[in-house]
Amino acid sequence: MRFRTALLTLLLLLWVGSAFCGTPVRGTFFGGRQYRRIDDLASLCGMQWRFSGKNCILTGRNRPVLVFVNNRREMIFGGMHLVLCDAPHWRGSGFYVSNTDWLKSIRPLLFPESAPNHRLGTIFLDCGHGGVDQGAPGKRSLEKRLTLQLGLQVAAKLRACGYQVKMTRTSDRTVPLQQRGAIANNSRSDLFVSIHINASTDRSIRGIETFCLTPAGAASSGDSKPRYLRFAGNSRDTSNLLLAYLMQRSLLARTKAEDRGLKRARFAVLKDLYMPGVLVEVGFISNAAEERNLNSPAYQEKIASGIVDGILAYRKQISKGTGR
């Protein structure tokens, strides 16, 4: 059975990759970056495509609806938002998405079975801030305390599921930011989750967002220009993206919070990881309603369960992958 799964996955990868060798997928360049025609990619994936206003919509049997917005770095996959590396564009009679997004944003979600399988026995939890680093302050709480409370709950749930858990901290102590990725690597863990609470000067902003490492040569979600930087963590781009998507989806399902999307950033804790990793921002301490939720034991349980659900969903998905 394992051999058959590996063979089917190999054939799938060859089929998908043939688009760039045999060239049924037409391409062009925008600003020196390579783009691919969405109608050709849709045919390659066995999907139908249509336009509604400025949106390009792809649908297919047993696949989530995929929506692109012209000239905006936004994709909606199965109702969940994702910030693209590059904005899709019209050119002539065609609608194009960047080759980077096809490889790093779209294909991993349409073909999650292509994600490599790997050992998943030990989870590393990074509770953001701590000690002298208080993190974001709310009116009644501090980020460092909330992240620790959540991390301890997640750890207990993971251990109950049979996982080993290692953590940056289990008490209110200072752990330098630049050391956190190294501590995780030295622990020989198999997956990394960093837990944070967001803040904004606009107190109306609320919701959950999940980050994974920006691909080399791409723009982070908060940037407008590509940066040609490659880090150790980029060797896990496909796994990072899949984990981030499943984590965000699970957190939203549990909490019913506002979806602020799946995003990319070159955060210090993600850059040098030898394992797949994500950073979750599970709410805004600057928003009065969300701060109340974040201090509620019932809501904390939902967040902790959402993080565990994301890890379990990732484990289930990669078990269908290409093997160790």
C-alpha cells in the first residue's frame, strides 16, 4: 500500500510538472517575474474557470473554490484568505498568476498529497515573549501571560494525543528572540508552532492570522517588493504552507473568529528552522472584545483545540504524501 501511494504521488508530480516541460501552460513576464495562464493551469488541474467582475474563479469536483482578484495579492481558497507573493494580472486575452505562487501557494493546496511525509512524534511550542519581554499590553492582560497559558494547554492536549512536547518556556522567563529557532532545532523536534497575540493602534481590528516563512525571492505579506533571501526554513516551503493553511482553518472552525488570512513573513523564529513551522496570531489584545475572549478559559480552550486540530489535520494529510 505504501509503495502504491508513493507511485501514485510520483505520477501526480510528473503530470503536474509536465506543464513546465511539455508546455501546455503558456507563460509571460511581468516586471521580470514569470507568470502562467490561469486557464491552462485550470485545465491541468481538471478545474473549470470563469470570471465574475474582477475575480477569476476556479471550481472543480471535490475541490474547494479558488478565487483570484485582478491586480491584488489575494487568493481565497475554500472561503479562507491567503496573501499571494505576487498580484495576478490580465494581459491580452489571458489572466496570469506568478510561477512562484503556482509552486508555493496554489499547487500545495490543490495537491496536498504532494507534501512530503516526515516523522511527527515531537512538537515544539514557542510561547511568545516572556520575562522582561512583555509583548503587547492590553487593558487587563499581557501577551506574554496569555501565550504561556495557551501553550501549556496545547502541550497538555498534544501529550494526551500521544505526542512528545518541548517548549521554549514553561514559566515567565526571558528567552532571547534570536535563540528560539536554535533551541527548537537542537531539540530535534518535528514541527514548530509559535503562539502570539496581535495588537493594533486601530482598536476595531480583530481576528486570527497564521504566518509561514516567505519563499526565497518573494515579497512578504507586508512588503511590496521581492527580497532575494533564502533561509534554512525555505527548504520546507511546501510543508510550511500546508501546515499554515490547516492551522488557520482549524482555528477559525473552533473560534468562529474573523479570518485575517494566511500570510508570509521572514520572522526570526521561522527563518532557520529545520522543521516545518508556523506562527499564529490568535487574536488582538488591543480589541476590547477579543481581549475578554482571550482571557476566557472557554475561549482559550477553543484556541488550544484549534491548534491541536491543525497539527492532527497536517499529520493526516502528510500520511498520504511521498514517504519519508
